[in-house]
Amino acid sequence: MCLTLLSAGQQGGFVKYIFVTGGVVSSLGKGILTSSLGAILRGRGYRVTAIKVDPYVNVDAGTMRPYEHGEVFVTGDGAETDLDIGHYERFLDIDLSRANNITTGQVYLSVIQKERRGEYLSQTVQVIPHITDEIKDRIRRTAEEQNAEIVVVEVGGTVGDIESLPFLEAIRQFQFDEEDQDLMYIHLTLVPYLPSSGEFKTKPTQHSVSTLRGVGIQPDVLVLRSDKRVPDEVRKKVALFTNVHADEVFSSPTVDYLYEMPLVLEEQGLGRVVEKKLGLTPIPPNLSFWQQAVRKLKQPAREVTVGFVGKYVKMPDAYLSILEAFRHAGIAHDARVNVRWVDAEEITDLAKAAEFLGDVDGVLVGPGFGIRGIEGKILAARYAREQRLPYFGICLGLQVAVIEYARNVLGLEGAHSTEFDPYTPHPVIDLMPEQLETQGLGGTMRLGNWPMRIFPGTLLHRLYGREMVQERHRHRYEVNPAYVERLTQAGLVVSAVTPGLQGRGEGLVEAIELADHPFFIGLQAHPELSSRPMRASPPFSGFIAAALERRREVKGLPEAGLF
């Protein structure tokens, strides 16, 4: 189901801005609140976009440690962004761009470059107005370029952080630039629950709102984050101490699945409050898809277990989009997808691979950088190939499958990637010449949407149902063209290529598979980045279908006709 909707229209015809801030602690769920609010407004037919403001001085998220910051989400135009951009795309069912992630690094870099070009001649360049004007210009420009009626802006970090102050000042100034009915502020804050006394403590919220008001912003709506639903008497108490009406204070409890949040917030009346504040015509929202999705997630008809072999398994957010793509495929097949995390470093031989993967229904080897755990990933690919266990390799997962095949089928002893062994006698995975010339690490990989030509007659063509597709990339190393002919002669199927890349004829290998295997696919791209709850990624959907079929065969269940 696609959420492409016609504009519902709005009074005044101006762009509406909603700013979401957070208090007390970080990682409360501002991204999910922003995404859910976007889904609620999309359900009313409005053209909505979302922007993430990140106070860190990095220009983008590309060089950050996954263990610290979670995954890097890549947009179609090749921007390495915060993972919340992925939430926005999935909830709003739209493709966003580099303009949707604004960082301190970007803002200051732009202002400094303008100063060097002489655009501020005779002026003393200051945080106010030059930095704040740059922030406001970027927000407005994104709204205009994306033809949005409503822009939801999430301000990262926590109110009171020194690095957030320029952004808070910028959104404060919107009060003087926009009409009152074109602007609102939503503040998400923590209300801890103390089991020992059975109390919800509101003091942190009171202090957080006081701090926000201290920088000149009075929130129109409060959303109270707590493990349990905050009772009415607590909401009324918060309202009394924060100068917000009680019916504009909402509860954001912990839910089993993120896709419940649009329903939870709409049921409490958040959509109606937003309509009233922004002067929007009241419209009953269409949230039927979210209702169906939550039902399938909570009460699936079947289940399947996937072994996820990776190096960041102690930080699941490092693979957030893959986990969401599993859920999307589960929704499509009315199945619960259980993930068994397998640390690649613990797979030291085939016996260990059997120990960790012997009873799963499929194996996914995920993306990553660096040599740690690489031999374990290669062993996982070998185990899946030899045991005819459904295998799905993404980016590095494709590369280790090629290395394994070159070593154990083609007989190329010592075959490897030059990323991990610069002196390998058989560099089946290697840097392309253009990557040898890159300077620095930020934004220098093959990034964003690239075309794939899928060969008819392959499993991948069957999954996508067409010959030309676009998928997003994030990598430096490729299958070495010098080894492709030998690999294919040994039985490896190249099922997709980058067409005509830089005069290389059929271009670089985009996908491989095995013809005599139930499901064995590797993709150089990251199809999880374009997967949506209402439209599962074809390779993910096919992989889960194959895993369900494997489970059916192993358990002797009746024919399901899934794949």
C-alpha cells in the first residue's frame, strides 16, 4: 500500500512549521514523535516533509562510530545522514535528500565560506544574525524545494545543551517571521516512573520547560515520555506548572512496535490539536495501513528466525534499517521475523558456524568496515552455501560471499579483499581506480542511488519484476572485474551490474546469486534503505519467503505457497 496522497489544502496557503524539541535526557524518541506526527498529517492528506537538526560539529554522520551514533542512513542523493532520516522516510513514505539533515558543521562551514568569498564585507560575522539566518534559510529552502505544506523540524540534543543554543535561537525567531497560525512548538520530555513509590515524577519536565522558556520558547504541546501511559491527573499537574492546557499534554508510553505511535498519539487527539493550532480544516485521518500493520506485527500467522551475522551486534541501532526491512517483509508475509544476533568474531570455524546457525531459517551477513570479524563472516557464507540455507549478503555480505566462493569453489588460495589484505595473491575484491584518487573520508564513497541492470532469468529479476532498478549504495570496494569471468565459469551467477560505468562495458558487479541454491543472493547496494512498511524491499521479501519455506520443510508443515 502506498501513502501517496493529494493535498488536503489549508487555510492561508502558507507553509506551516512544527518544531520538536526534547528535554531532560537525549534519545527519548524525538525522531519517532516527529515521524509519527508526519504520518498523522499525511493521513489527513497534507504534503509533509521532516528535517533533522543535529548540533554536532561533524558535517555529516558518515565518519561516526556505529556503536556511538547508530547506523548512517544514506539518502537517494548520496548524503550520509542521521538515522532519524530513515524513520522519516519510512513513516512518511517519501524520499528525502541531504537538505533534510542540517548539522552545526554544515552551517558554520557555509557561513565561513561565505565570509571568505566576501559576502559579508564590512560586517562582523556573528552567531546572531549570521548563523541563525543560515539555519532559518536552510529550513525554508528545504520547504520550498520539496513543495511542502507542513514542515516538521526535529531539533536534536537536549534543551540546555550549549551546542543546541544557536538552533533554539533560530527557531525562536520564527515567531517573528511567521504568522501565529503557521507555527507551533512541541516539547518531548521525560516523566520517570518510580516503581518503589508508584509515582510519576514531573519535576524534570517542569525544569525542562522552564529552560525552554528561558530561551524564549513557550511550547504549545507537551509530550510526556514514560514506560507507562501517564495518567490524566499527572498530565493536569504538568499542565498547571508549564502553562500548557491539559488537553495539549500527551503521553508517549513505551510500545511494542514503533508503528503503533501514530495510532497512540492520534487516539489521544494530537492531530486535532495540531489542526486547531495551525488553522487547518478538520479532516478525519486515514490510518488504516498502520492499524493493519500493527495487527500483523502483534498477531502474525507464522514466524521465522534469521541469523544476523555482524560486528556491531551489541548495538542494534547500527543495523536499524535492516531490522525495519525485516519487519516490512514480515508485514508483507504476515510473519514475525525473529533475529538471532551472531557476533562474527565468535565464528572461528565451520563447527562454530553450525553451533550458531544450525537451527536458524536463514542467514544475513550485514555491511561493515574493517577487518574485525571478517573471517567469521566468510565462514557464515560458506556454511549457508554448503548447507543450502537461505543466504542474503548486503554490501560486505556480498563481498565475503565472493571471497568464500573464490577460495573454496574456484580454488584461489588466499583470495581476499585488499581492504583487509593489501598483499593478497587474488584480490577478488578491490578498490576501483577512481577510489585510489580520493582525498579524505567524508562523503568520498560510492553513495546514493545507482542504477542496476538485472539480467532476465535470474532470481533477482524474479524478485524485482523488472530489468532496471535504483538502489542506494555506501561502499568503496567492488568485485574486481579481472576475476568476474573465472568466477562465473565456476558457477557464480552475476545477476546485476551497474550499466556502462565509466566505459567498462557492462560495468561493476551489483549482485550475485547461485542457480543451484534455494536462495543465495548478495547485493552490493543497501536495499534496506528504500524499504517501507507499506512496500517491503523485494530482496528482503524474497529472503523472508525463502526462510519461511525452509522452516516449513524442516518442520514438515503443509505447503504454504510463499515462494
